Amino acid sequence: MPETRPPIDLNGVSLAELQRLLEERKIPPVDSWHPEHCGDSRMRILSDGTWLHEGRPIARPAMVRLFATILRREPDGSFVLVTPVEMLTIAVDSTPFVAVEMRSEGSGRNRRLACRLNTDDVVILGPQHSLKMAEGEHGPSPRISVRGGLEAALARPVYYELVELALAEGSHPPGIWSDGAFFPMAAE
């Protein structure tokens, strides 16, 4: 089945309209599918968000968007691509997604932040899509909860933009509000 969902553009769309668009999107119910494991997909997601098949980048963005909708994280921390009839392992170097663009509306407790992922999906930071600072190999690493244990790292420009907003608001400890939730900008 080809990917038919067009990417969402953050420019020129209010976050209220963006929320409506996100609620209309449906992703496959991968958590309810439990086929037998069929093998390895020969796919890998690099830490910069590049999706590879047999060592070569997947050139069609629509294919990456489609694969992203059937990606699931297993209880043991591994990743699989799953359909109602097959399940294939996929290697993930760090996180399967990268937040590559951010949009902010409001300020302080009334702020809402939306992030576009490298797969052209969008999440609005808040109670359902939290931001945390995970301790990584090279120090604290900001992560956004996307769905079902899947996370997005923040591209460096997005992280710097987020830190700039947090510092401008001067909260102690430093952090950022979005959609009624406060997210500290320090490792837990």
C-alpha cells in the first residue's frame, strides 16, 4: 500500500489547526498486530535519521514515511517493522526519529511547541509527547516521546532554539512549557 499522507508543513499553520490535522491522521494499529517473526528487514536507521536498506539510503521520502508508520519498539528495546502478517527486525543506531524543525506559539505556561520529524510527521510537545533529557554517550541528549516507546532526538539547531526559549523565560530549574506541561532541561 503506497503512502498517501502528504507531509505536514509547519509554516503558515496555527498550532490549533495543526492539532486538528494530527487528530485526523491515522497510523496503523501496530501494537495490536502480533505475527510471527519473519526475519531481518536489512534496514537500519542511522543516528542522524537516515533510513538505509542494504546499506544504501532510501531515496523516496514517501517510503520512509510509510515504514515509519509500521515501526514498533518491542519490550526488550529492539525495533521491528510490523504488518498484520509479518514482523521484520530493523536496526536503530540511536533513536528512530529526529526533530528537524520547531514552531512555538505563546509564552510561559501558555506556550505550545510543535516539532516536525525527519519523517515529516509532527508532534506537539505536552503530556502525550514529553521532552526528557536522557544521559547519552556524549552527555545529556534531549528526546521527545513520539509513540509506543519510540523517541526522536533533537537536531542541534532545534535543541539550540529550545534552549534559547528556555533561557529567555528564566525558569529555575531551566526548562520549557508546552501544552500545559513543564519540561526541565537537565538530565534526570
